[in-house]
Amino acid sequence: MNRFKENFIPICEIVGMIVAFFFPMIINLGVHFHQYLNENYITPANIIYYLAIKGGNILIGIFLVFIVTWRIRKHNNNILFNRDNVYHNYPYIWYFICAKVLNIRKCNLVNVPIYMQFKLVVRKTFDHYPLEDQDYPEMENEEIVTEYFNKGRMTNCIEYNLVLEDTYPISTAQLPCKKQDLYTISISRNDRTTVGRHFSQKFIDSVINETRKLPAEITLNVYTTTNPKNTMNIARRAFTMADRGNISHVYVFQQRCDGVRLFEDKGKKLY
């Protein structure tokens, strides 16, 4: 119910655009402009209106949708998406519509599933992802630990695991059973006692360095407990490489919220 309330305005805007298209056909609006067409001729000042009216109800509907959409996009220019304190678990298509059709340019990444945070940033769905720096203080003298598992499977391997321990630690037993035997890189800034959200440049740099060292044209499975600020920076700097990167496909696996918090068996594809 809270998620519906949060999305009430975008839903109404979409409905308004649909109504604008069908409204002329419902009331046969074109009939009411016959006198206008008989009494006026086309000029540079009225060319758009004249052609829309002359084209009939469908063309009038398209014209109305254009006007309504223009007003909606102007209104949404400075709106922040995901403003309320709820879990923003929406399909990507909804984020895409709100960003590209309704022109909502800013999106809050807090309380968004981690795989969706990566997808939104990598695909540059929104223009801005504002985060408060004071919510993610940087820790000093932080030690980053990198470990490697199943090294014997690295040769000629086309699929790798990347485990990113940030807010919470991750054990290999939490990974899907069919992925546990893959060559795995584990990068941790978590001492298994600190669960606070902290920005870590050293952690981000370690992720970038490790991903750059991977062979070309591989598939990377990512399991992570990163906070939104670290996620945003990793997505932008490690995975947003277009055709310049060595990784062909990236899958982010979502962690379950109950029990021992296993990761889902199937990952969400970024590209």
C-alpha cells in the first residue's frame, strides 16, 4: 500500500496521457471543430492546430498527448524518485518509464535492491543519484582483504565469482551451490564486527583493480552487501566500460532477507 502511495503521482500521469489520447474519440471531438475548419485557413500561426483538427480524432489525441506529456516532463524535472521510506522493489521497466517518459531525473538508491542499484547506475537510467555524504563517513586506516578460492579452476575458466563484503560479511556457503566451485575473488572491508555504512575509496579501488585483471570475454557473478554509495561508485567505475571492458556479462545475485541469507540461485543480468 505504501509503495502504491509513493507511485500514485507517476501512475496518475501515465493515466492522464492515456486519457488524453482516447478523449477525442470518446466524445468525437473532431465534429465540434468543423465550423473552425470552414471559417479558417491554414497559416504559420495555426498550422499545428489546423492539421491536428483536420486529421480527425486520432491526430487530435496525439496532439493532446504531446501537450500533456510536455507539461508532465516540465513538472517532473526536479522531482526525486523513491522519496518515501519504503522498500523500492520495482521492475526495471517502471524505473525506465519514470526516467525516460516522465522525465524524473533524480533517483534515491536507498532501500533499492542491490541488483537494481547496479542496473540503474550502469545503464544510466537517471541523470543523478543523490546521496548524503554524512550518511556514509569514510573510515581511516582501513585494511582491505582480498582472498582467492578455487584457484585450480582459473585456467580456461569463462565464469568467475566476485564476492564484495561491505556492510555485512559473506561466506562462500551462502553462494548458490552450482556456483561455489567457480574461481572466486573475495574483497572485504568488513572486520565482521562493523555493520555501519561507510564510504571506502580503498575498497572501490580494490574492486576496480581485481576486475581489470580478469581475462577477456568472461562472465562475472557478483555477490555483494555494498551500501548505496559504494555500489554507485563500483557500478560507474568498474562495470560501466561499454566496449572497453574485459567482462562480457555481469550478473548480480540478490541476497535473501531471511534465515542464513542465502543468495538466489539465479542472478539478475546487467549486460
